[in-house]
Amino acid sequence: MKALLTTVETAEAASQLAQALVERRLAACVTVIPGAVSHFRWQGKIETAGECLLLIKTEDDRVEALLDELPALHPYEVPEGIALPVDRALGPYAEWVRDETRPSSREAAR
């Protein structure tokens, strides 16, 4: 299992991105954490921006597909996409993540 991090500027953008990732089975769950403040250098200038942090839970073998699709789904020109290993998880939760990132039999038949 992996946890991925990304940020977006608004709660609306966070909701849209989270929904798209779950609908595509790239993520089992996306937790939106509002109120993050990022400090960064962009185009030669130091910036500060309020953002929403998205904590994306997925399976190891879905990470590449998620990172491949993220730029097309994300509102930023250069989206953050950081994958973190999950060393341990509750068994039933890990099974749920695995099940929810697999195509259903109906989806696989398409």
C-alpha cells in the first residue's frame, strides 16, 4: 500500500480531484485536509499559498497509473505527486484498499 500527497488551491478543486481518482479506481480513499499553508519558490519568486492537502490511499501497483494521470486531472501546472510507503496497516483496511483499486467484474468486462 502507498499513501500519496498532493495539494490544490481550493476545497472545490480538492473534491473534484478526489472524486476523479476514486471513480477511476486509482485510489481507494482520498482524505482532504484543508488549511495547509505552503511556502515555495515559483518562477523565481518566493510564494505563500493556502492549500488543501490530499492524502491519497492506493495500492503499490496503482501508483504509476495514478502519477501518469495526475497531471491531466490536476489544476496546477506542476502538480505535487509524492508517494510514501506504508509499512503497516490494519489487515481489513489494507484488504479494502486493495479491493477498491481493482476494476469490478463489470468494469473489467468492458
